[in-house]
Amino acid sequence: MRVVLRRIILAAFALAVIAVLVYAFLPEPVPVDLAEVTRGPMRVSVDEDGKTRIKERYVVSAPLVGRLQRIELNPGDVVEANQTIVAIIEPTAPHLLDARARAEAQARVRAAEAAVSRANAKLQQAKAAYDFAEAEHARAQAAFDRGGASPYEIDEKAMLKKTAREERRAAAFAEEIAEFELELSRSALLHTMPQIGGDEQSEHFEIRSPISGCVLRVLRESMTVVEPGAPLMELGDPTDLEVVIDVLSTDAVKISPGAKVIIDRWGGDYPLLATVRLVEPSAFTKVSALGVEEQRVNVIADFITPLGDRESLGDGYRVEAKLVIWEADDIVQAPASALFRKEGGWALFVAENDRALLRPVEIGWQNGLMAQVLGGVEPGQLVIVFPSDEIEHGISITPRDES
């Protein structure tokens, strides 16, 4: 009996030793960071810096040779179209009366007449394009009411109509400027003619503002003799702003007119909204902060946010813009940091029962932080983010102590 008891004790001791050795050589669970697969809204955007710009700017220039009086206007002063005198030019003999000045003035009149004809033709073309876009939008709306068109087609036609309206407005503005230039050139021609029975020194030529807006810059403030075409000041309407965002050409191909733009960090407490009006067809080379040459493209966006909510925003102000190229409200998504390439596709590790399980997944859109999941995992499952080389299929894991 004593021998049997001794054998039992030795066997139990041997089993305990074996258990301790097995436990000692078992791999410890690998600490990991976990995140949950969620369902919700998702947005993919191109984020770049931009700046505001007045849509239509006008540089007032001298139409003839003369002595410019000191300009009393300052940046920010309000001007009225055809009312406010922005500059006065006095004659300087003999330049104001010689044959060469008259010939140049006559040539400028003919050029201005041609510019008016060209601007009128562009205006008629823009009006026709707008009428066509308006008719297309009306037809699409009627088809949508009958169930024969999709909401996307309605939005596309509405965007084309808005673009055509902006082009018509710009063409009308260009025609007004061309007519003003013609009037200015004709008036300058009259002032090159000799004055009979008058006091030459009392003659002067007044330049009035071609637009209603304000003075942006005074280019020549002091009294001086100016030549024809010399810029005097820059005028514009500071309430009529657009946003210019230069993006990489590889991102520009993903952006379409009508895309939503979110303006952040412009100085206000809330983001502003805008829509893309134009993606310029020509790129330019720009050197980045790292010294790398990049091909960039200007994207022009119009504000949707009312003027009253952005009155403090001026010309040339820096903004941060998010150009939305895709968004949806109900999307299954996983952290992009959990994904890695596997056999030509995408995969991640799912945490189940304290084990890491390899799962191939199908991925859609990505925005750098999250990725759209089309298949492979379900909302609520936990995945391993930033998986290290230690993580393998079936390995034991433990959540990392965040403290």
C-alpha cells in the first residue's frame, strides 16, 4: 500500500513538472490594437489649400499720353459705374496734339470697335448655350416627373444650366467692359484734335469707373506723365468671390464640375460650401516645399454659402478646401491601417476568441483613414490595426493595455 501511494505521489509530481514545462514553453499572447468595423457615412475628398479671388477684375489704364493728376482714391473706396471719376489726365504739349498721337488714338478706336463686336458675339453664343441648357434641364425635369430620368441626370442638367448662366454673366460683363473701352477710346480721339479758340491748359480728360465695386489697388498714385496703356488702378466687386484651388493633375482627373467643396479654416467658426465650376484644361509646373516639381491644375469653385455668412472673407484670402469626389451615408467601413496586401488582393486580421484570423476582404473607396468594405467582414467585428510581423493566422492575441 505504501509503495502504491509513493508511485501515485511520484506520478502526480511528474505531471506537475510536465505541466509547468509545457506552460513555460507556450507562446505568450501578442498584444495588439483593436478597432471595430462600423457602418455609417463616408467621404472621399481631395484636400488642398486654395485662395479666394474676385471673379471679374478690371485694370483701369491710361487711354492717351498726358499728365496724370494725383489719384485721391484708396484701396477699399467704393466706386459707381460711369459716375465715380477715378483719374484725370491733363494735356502735355505737344504729345496730346501731334499726328502720331491722333493716329494711335484712331487705331485704338478701331481695335475697341472690333473688341465690342467680338464680345457681343461671345455674349450671343453664351445666351444660346444658356437657353439650350435651360431647355435641357426642363426636359430632364419633365422626364423625371414621369419616372423616365434619374436624380443624377437632374443634378447634371442643373449643374450645366448653372455653368451656362455663369458664362452668360461673364460674357455680358466682358461686353460692358468692351463698350466702355470703345467709349474711352473715342473720347481720347476727340482730345487729340486741336482745340480752336480754347484754352489748352484748361482741357483735361476724365476717366470714370467702368464698374460698380471698390478700388482693389492703386498702381500709380502720384502725379506723373503716362503713356497709352499704362495701368492706373485695379477695380473689382469684393462680394463676387470664387475659390481657386490648385491640385495635383492626378487628382484633377477625378474631379468633375458640380462636385461639392467644403471650405475649412478660413477664419470663421463654421465651414463654407461651394461647388466646382471649372477644372482648367491646362496644367502648370510648381515646385513643392520639398523641391519636387509637380504638375498642378487650377480648380475653380463658386460659393453656395450666402454672402451674409462670409462677409469678412476678402480677395486673395487663404482657405483649406475639401473637394468631394465621392460620399455615401450608409457604408460598411474598416480602418485603413488594418489592411495589407495579400496575394494580389486585400486582407486583414479579425480578432475572435483571443485569436487572430486572416480574412481576405474586398475594398472599395479609401480616404486615407477608412476604407469601404464590400465583403469579408461585418459591422461590429474587431480587427487588428497596424499588424506587426508577429501576427499570423491563428496566433494567440491580447488587447494592448492602453493605460
